[in-house]
Amino acid sequence: EEVLIVKAKVRRLLNEGGALIHEAGLATSEEYWSSAPNAAKVLRLGFNDCLKYTDGSGGCDGCLEWNGVGGRFSRDQLERGLFNKSDDGHNNGLGYTATLLDLIYTDRTFPDRTPWLPSSLQQSGKSRA
């Protein structure tokens, strides 16, 4: 039953990401829609830190590399190719996706119009990874 409830929550995130941003009361910018959660962003988030570090450690360890997660390159910069390229691939635009998935993990009642969990995934001892 828990798996089906979480599946319903994630399905709503993927289908109505923009609405969940508002439902969660998150601040939005003029072009927040371009950062709204979708399947591609969830996939990116799952593999966000899979490159090995320069010392050979790390890679696909379940940790979130926060570099650039909350940021967005401006449309003007993107059109002119003027953005900071980083060595680690950058996580630009994944902020809403990470935040909303964390709400699903910590709040058994989030989002609206989905079944409630008996206890949050966090309270039941599930790992984020």
C-alpha cells in the first residue's frame, strides 16, 4: 500500500509540477515554469552526482551535489551562450524538483489530492538515497 501511495504522489509531481510549486508555497520567479519538476528533471536528479571526484572517490553515492540547484541561467545569457560552465555538469534548475521530492519524503500529507501515508517516509526510517 505504501508503494502505491508514494507512486500517486510522484505521479502528481510529474504531471502537475507547477501546481505543486504553488501548493507548497514556494517563491516563484517570472519563468518558474522552466524549472517545474518533470520526468527529465527527476532523472537528472537521480544521477546528479555520478561522476567520480578528482581523487577517484564518490560517484552515484546518493548525495545531492547542491552546486547550482537553486539557480537558473537567465534567458538572455543562454541565448548568447554566456553562462558559467563548471567541471561537474552543474545542477541548474533542479531546486523545485529536489524541494518537492523532499516534501513528499517528510510530509505524509503532501501533496493535496493524493492519499496520506500512515507516517512520512522519513518517520518510517526510509532513506532518501
